Amino acid sequence: MLKMALDTGAATAGYWWFVLPPGIAIVIVVLSFTLAGRALEAVVNPTLRGR
């Protein structure tokens, strides 16, 4: 969806709603996986429990 929006020039033509929601969705997914991985590491790794 982002590729299509960038290929058609939606960002420069003022159609921000073709670029912003998919970009925010990607950021949220990456952030959730990162935070879940850090939480799992804190539970599983015994050296981090003392901190």
C-alpha cells in the first residue's frame, strides 16, 4: 500500500491518508514486537532479574 502510494505520488499531491495510516500501522507492529521481545527476555534471562 505504501509502495503504491509513493509510486502514484500521493504524498506529494496532498493525499496524506494514503501514506500515514499504513506507516503508523508498521510502526505500531514493529514497536509491539520489540516490546514483547524485551519483556520475554526479562522473564527468561536470569541475569536481568536482579536489576
